[in-house]
Amino acid sequence: MSTFLKVPADCEVRAIIKFLNKDNVPGAEIHHRLCAVYGEETIMSKRHVYKWLQRFNEGRENTHDEERAGRPSDALNEDSISAVRALIEENRRYTITDIHRDMATHNLIDCSRTTIW
């Protein structure tokens, strides 16, 4: 296949793994099929395929992420995205560090360098 499909959501990939597992397809073959359809760079690793196979074999049915403890990310919203875009449009040579410093200096948003990236 010369063109790959758009990168699916994680839960979609897990549903494919769950389906093929129910059809007794081996893990290596599942990973090979996923790579053939979505591209090796964009799909989960073979190790993660095996982890999900193990979870499904242990009785897990849900393909969605489980809720995690901790503070939800609130820095990534439309205001912060537009503020970062405005700075980049103003000076395309800005680095992530420059943007982070300017955001903190002007109290525009409070977010990490990773979020800005």
C-alpha cells in the first residue's frame, strides 16, 4: 500500500487489536497489519501491541484510556493557542524558550515549555 490512512485515535487502534485478538491473530501479525495500513512511524510499537493483547486476554473490555489522578491540563486552550500563534507570527525565529519566557514575562498564560511545543 503506497499511501497510508490518517493516524487513528488510540482507542481505534486498541479496538482493532481487540478484534484481531478475538480472531486469534498473533501479536506480530497484528502489528504488521497496523504498520501496513497506518505506517510504521505513526502506529504503536510492537511492545505496546503485546501489552494491549495481554490486557484484553486478562479480561479488559474497554479500549478507552482510564481516568488518571492528578490535575487536568488547563493551559492548552484557545486563548493560549492564539497567544502563541500571535508571537510566532510576530517573529518566526522565536524559539520555544523565547516564547515561554515572553509568555511568563507578560503573564499571558502559565504553561510549560512542553505545552508550548
